[in-house]
Amino acid sequence: MPTSLFKKLASLAVTLGLVLLGAGPAAAAPPRASEPVGIDVSWPQCGKTLPKQPAFAVVGVNNGLANTTNPCLAAQLAWAGTAKTPAATSQPRVSLYVNTANPGLKGSWWPTSNTYKGIRVANPYGNCALRVFKACSYMYGFAKAYDDAAIRGVSNPASYLWWLDVETENSWQGDKSANAAVLEGMTVYFKGIGARVGIYSTSMQWGQVAGSVPATSPLAGLPSWLAGASSLTGAKAFCSNSGLTPRSRVAMTQYISGGLDYNFSCR
């Protein structure tokens, strides 16, 4: 999730003595009230008092793993409702993010067919029933997206922008194309219900998990939400970076300040 990603990046910067993604290691000052920045929250913020009326809000649906539910989802969605009108930025007033992974056969559940919850899925990678791993990876992603939309407690899931949180600390395979297939399955499900989809990651982690995807992939052209900045100034600079997939634009960037994740809308 976004919060854990920052902890991981910060730890690497301290251990290696490096400057994270070109930004200084010093903590950023809290954003000025005039800055139209959003905040993202999830299970690490359960029970914490959150600032009212961010410019926009992003709420994590899972509890750190792709097959879990954030225990504070309802309360945090209610908090997100205090966000200001969307006129201040190009971001939705409230959007969601979900954990992603490809645990393969080591997961607590792994698909065995191209059908989930009675839905017969047109699988571009073949028949999962024949144990075609890439086909089953696609089905795994489709199934986790279905669960996120249908059983986690999200009302009107089609109305949201869903960000796919891609981090190396989650379970992934050495086969990058199979990992991308998971994300494609999620994307196809969310778009199939009429929702919008984006990708959250860093260029480094995206490269390690999914690598380069073809221009024909459902992931191509999805908006990118880039993590790793250590200040609002750095987050603004990230807006000029390349997107994570072909034809992707950087729509939002993230930085940490005062123990919270803040987000800058690039457009």
C-alpha cells in the first residue's frame, strides 16, 4: 500500500545513504492550506485523527494484502466525504486503491478455471483449467478485483477511480508477463463495471514487477500515480516524469509529511 511503500523507500535511503529518487532526505514541511493537495489513507491510519477537508482523498480497500479488507474502510470513506469539491484539482473527490499480487500456487486461493462467481471470463491467455499459468494469473487478478468491488463494503463501485497498488514487497512471480496478466485481469474487471483504473508505483518497482508491457495491453494508457517524492516541490517535479505504461501520463504524485501521505494532482 502507499504508506508501506514510503516506509520501505525511506529505509532503503537510510541504509544505503542515498538520496531517494533525487529528492533530499529531510522531512517536508506540512502543506500550506492554499495548496490543493490530497491525502491517502488505509489500515495504518485506523483510529487516527485525520485532517478535515483535503483537496481530495484516496482510501485503501485492503488490509495490506490483496485478499483482505481494510477494517476501517467505512470510517475512512466517511472521512473522505469531507474532501473539498473536485474543482480544485483534476482528481476525483474520492478514489480508491487496492493491493495487488501474484502469489501463484503458494497463495491461499488460486483459480482453476476461467469462471469466477458464475462469470465466464474471456481469457486472452488461454484456459486456466489446463493449468496455463499466465491464464490463471489473469483470472486471479479478475477475481481479486471482483472481490474488491463486491464484498469489501464499497457502495456503487463503478463510480470510483480504482488505483492498482504495485509494490515489490507483495508476492510476485519471476515471470513479469504473468504479473502483468494479474493487473490486466483487474483492469478488465473494473472497466467492465464502468469504473476507471490507474496504476500506483515507482518506475523502479514497476520495472521489477511488470516490466515493459505492449501497447496493446489493457494497462497501456492508464494514468500513473508516482510515489517517492519527499516534498511537495519534489512531487510537483515528478509530474514531468514518464508514465508507467505506453501512452500513460502522470496524473498524480505522492510525498510524505508529518506522518501522512500527501498527493499532488498534476492536472
